[in-house]
Amino acid sequence: MANGTITIGCRDYAHTRALADGRVKVDGVELKFVNISPPSQIFLRMLHDEEFDASEMSLSNYMIALGKNDRRFVAIPVFPSRVFRHSYIWINTRAGITKPEDLKDKKVGIADYSMTALLFVRGLLQHQYGVAPQDIHWFRRRSEHVSIEIPPGIRIDNIGKEQTLDALFEAGELDALAVTQPPRAFLTGSPVVKRLFNDVRDVEAEYYRRTQIFPIMHMVVIRRAIYDRDPTLAVRLAQGFEAAKHIAFEDYEEGLSSLPWVNLDLEYARQVLGKDVYPYGVKKNLPTLNAATQYSHEQGLTQREFAVNELFAPETLELFGAD
């Protein structure tokens, strides 16, 4: 931090934009946002070089690093990215898969094993459908952002440098994909691919009603050296992100979006999730955060199950309430 300016590495989200463009201020500091996509590049630059004063960060990678006693960062309960994962599992229609349980002994393509998206995919498959991580043969396309020890019984192979998940999937060499973007064959309307879950929005809504889990992909972290100089920054920055989020949702309520039916989507989301469909804060997110710490430990990514309070700056634990 120099001259009262802090740099923040973050993707350009509608719900953070009012903070990035200065409509929302944080007392005592000037913010300089560095917008980068995909966010995985932010994680790498922060984890390897501590390039930013604060940044978006993979929840899973943060817990893994913390489990290795890497305490360079302090998290605040602000979650720029959260996504239900059922709709991001695709199957090859020739692989004989009609239900989640059919994924046992199948070949499933992934980006990397430690990413948060896969943490929640493995968790929902195991706890909702009885498909353990050991039951699947995973095929990975890239190296991990943080070093991990492959847990006993987990089968992971790396695809070749000249290979792609899309090509292997279309050729039938992979039975399914659990990734963060639709596969090529899905986007082109190929009959070879479809989602694992039919009526997936209903499936995800029912999953939330049963579990109260709305998967958190990314949190915001502050470099500990910055935090230690002024711990109150954690609260002020979190409050700034919260204010920016409210501005974005006020725009949605007024229909200020290029997407059709956004008003109807917002109504539906509130019927399922409540008025604050994108909550920040620890208390409002305990079921999701407890699931993340549980999954990380039981999947062998962390040696113990963290208490949720261990993940965040203590000054922020009571922010934004439980209602």
C-alpha cells in the first residue's frame, strides 16, 4: 500500500463495479481495481507473487494454503463468485449414464482437482447420491494452483499436452465433464452431450431448500502485511463490497439489465433464497462454509477440518448479521 492506495485484483462483476468505479468509497483509502479474467490468473499471481494488496481468491485454494500454514492472507466474508454446481456436470449420451450414481467407475474430465468448483461437485455427489471421489476416475487438464498430495484411493490422470477435454469428451474417451464452462459440443447443440441433471434449475433449488448450501467459489483476501498495519481495513472493505452489491441489485430490480426476464429470475431466486439472494457475511453463510471446510478435510485436501471462524479476520465475523 502506497500513498493510501490499495490495489485489488478482481474480475469485473456487476456486483463489485460500484466499488471499482468509485461510486462507493472506502474511508481512508483509494482503491485501484485491476480487472482480470479468468479469475484463476488472479489466484496464481496472488499466491505466487502477492501482486495485489487484496484480491479475489479461490476458497478451496485458500483453505489448502492455510492448512500448510501459509498465513500470508486474511479473508473477509465477501464472496464475488458463487455458483450452484449441478448445472456444470455434462455427460456423453453414449456412456450409459442416466443418474448420478452411474458416474461410479466412469472417466470424468476436470480442470484441476483442488479447485472450489470440484470441491462442491464431489461433496454433492458423495453426500446426496453416495458417489465418493474414489468411485470416479478423474482426468485433469492442468496443474494445480497450489500443491496438493493426492489422497489415497483417488485416481487422477493428466491428459496429454496436445489433448483437450472437449476432444476427448466428443470422441467418447471421457464419459462426463465437471467443468466451469459449457463444453464445445453442448454449445453447438450436439446430441452427444447433455447435462447430467434434467430440470436442473429445480434440482438446484431443491438442493438449496434441503441443505441451505449456495456454493461459494471465491472470497476476498487481504495481504496480511496490509491487514496487520490497519485491521479496521477488513471491516471497511467488506462494507464497501456490500454497498456495491446493493447498488447492482437495485439496478436489477429496476430492470436495468441486458438480459431478458432478469426481473422474473430475481423473483424466482428470492422465492428460493430469500430477499438477499447473494449474501455476504459469516452468519448468513454458515451452512455453505461449514460444508466447504468439511468437504476439504474429508476429501484429503486439508489435514483437519477448519472452524469457519478461523478463515476470516476476527473483526468481520459479526458483519451483516444472520437475518
